[in-house]
Amino acid sequence: MKIMVAIKRVVDYAVKIRVKPDKTGVETNNVKMSMNPFCEIALEEALRIREAGLASEVVAVSMGPAQCVDTLRTGLAMGADRGIHVESTTGLNPLNVAKIFTRLVELEKPGLIFLGKQAIDDDCNQTGQMVAGLLRWPQATFASKVVLDKEKQVATVEREVDGGLETLSLDLPAVITTDLRLNQPRYATLPNIMKAKSKVIKKYTPQELNVDIRSDFEVVQVTEPAKRKAGVIVSSVDELIDKLKNEAHAI
């Protein structure tokens, strides 16, 4: 069985986000970029399944500018067998990504797809669900545990919900999106980083895949959230109630 994993290049989680002066987006020039943390978890789970003998190949897929190859190399250094890069200089929204991914699935014919539940740059939490919808495959989102039965071709997925844990049984092929508690991603070792340089990364463009990436919406403006006012220390319960009632209008 082949597993495909989507990985996204995002601004590193430790970087303080700055809005561009023209308010068209966030600043990405001269900013540290890395693999989306949820995508790292998705890739780690795929690698563990392959290492358990339940899959034969793990294919990492990334979409975006040429710099995405660096993120793919990181995925290959972690252990992915090969990569696919769909190069696009224009911004891709979740539906664009889902359409491209669906086309790649038709070409690669994987038995299982892993995606991070969301990206930390836009927090959309839409792509995995859209991919499943376009493919008409069963899906399990926010996975905290995945168990595969190779003989029955079934995936059992535990997911966290407000009331506790929900267990789903999916017929393969299927789409699974990963949550934080699923695993702890491995670090790429120096020997594997060197090996990754010789691994194959196949390149496509949306046009070669016959996918129209015109966007149905336009980002009008990006602004920073309003700064919070400094807190105050109250001397009594009566003063607290007065401020909540007359200043905050909370009661």
C-alpha cells in the first residue's frame, strides 16, 4: 500500500508574525520557514505505518513556490521515499490544494492519505475534508490514534471530541487528518539529510494537471489584532463588581 502525505511550508511557529505595510498579507521575506507542525505529525504517522510493514511507500507532496522543495527535502530526510512538488507562484486556497491533490491521487493511486488537521498560517482546517469530498472517500479528522488492519483493509481511528473520544472504522482507501496527540515527530539525522539530497522529487504545475487555480475570493486587507489594554488590580469585591457593571458592561 502506498501512503500520500501533504506537507505545507509555513512561517516557523516561533517567529513573530508581522503584517506587510500595505496590509495585503503577512511578511514572509527574510523570515524563517518550516514544515507545518501538523504536517510533521501526519508524515511521522505514515512513516511508522510503513516501518510496521503495513505500507510499502510514503510519498510527500507539497504545493507552492520553488522554496517548497526545501520543505520536501526535510520530509525526505525524515524518511519519506520520494516527493512531489506542484509549483505555483500564486497563492493557493484550500479548494485549489484539494483539487490538485485529488488529481495527484488519480495518478499515484495511494491506499491512504494523511494531512495535518490545519496549517498554522491560515488555520483553515478545510483541505482534508475537501479532498475526501472530491474523491468520495471516507474520512476521519483530528485523529489521536490510528490502527490499520491490512487484511480487512480497514483503518480504526480515535478522535478527540468535546465529550471525550470517538472511534471510527473506515474502509480503505481513506483520508485521515492528524491532531497533536497522535505522535511525536522524529528529528532528521545527518545521514538521512545527506541521503535526502539524492531522493527523487517529481515536479508538476497546476496546468500540467489540468487544474484551474483561479480563486473565488479576494483577501481585501490583513490587519493585526487590537492590542489589549493593561489590566488593573482592584482592592475589593465591590470595586470589581462596579467595574464589571459600569466599565466592562459584563453584568
